[in-house]
Amino acid sequence: MPQSKRHPARRPEKRPAKANHRPRPSSRPQPVTEVSAYRRTLEIFSAGPLAVLNRLPGWLVPVILGVFLVAGLAWQSPWSSVFLVIVGLFLLWLLLLAWPILDTKGRLMRVVVVALVFAAAVLRTLSLL
């Protein structure tokens, strides 16, 4: 009686690896398998908001952040720094989520951008007082 193709006993045999074959190195650093309690809490907390953001059109979030950034920099009001703080917190949240897979250069660049946004918020607040 012939065995079915889906029968578990009929699995394809593994071929031996070629002698000079080397696996291609990954271009990204591999994420750390052990995570701290803080990291795990951040990932659990972020799952819901990330799911909501994933359902939105791809252009909407950058447009909203751009409007908040321009409003924070151009609007002469005590509330203008609030817009910059919102943008800074959102970028900081994304930085924390992406931290394990970023290389040193990427981490440094993102930290500088977040620091510049918060510095602009502080300067905007101080200039309006």
C-alpha cells in the first residue's frame, strides 16, 4: 500500500551541506533573546498602540507628526512646546522599541534627533516665559 504524500513518515531527506558553503551573514544585528523585565513591559504596553498604528494609512502618522513639529516651531504660543514634547515622546517611544536591533550609528543618530526635539521644546518654553 503506497504511503500518502502527507504522511509524517514520508519526509524529504536532508541533503548534506556543501563543503565550501558558508551561510550569508545577516546585515542586521540579531536581537537579544534574553530581555529585561522593563523591556518586556514596554513590549506588552506597546502591542496595542502599535496594532492601532498598523491599521492606519501609512502616510497619516508622519503627516500628523510633521504638523505637530511645524506647529511647535512656528506657532508663538505657550502651547507650542506641548506639540514638540508630543513629537519627542513619540520618537523616544519608537527609539526604545527599536533599540535592540539598531547598530551604534543608528542609535546615536536617533538619540541626537530626540534630544534636538526636546531641546527645541525647552527653548520654546523659555523664550515664551
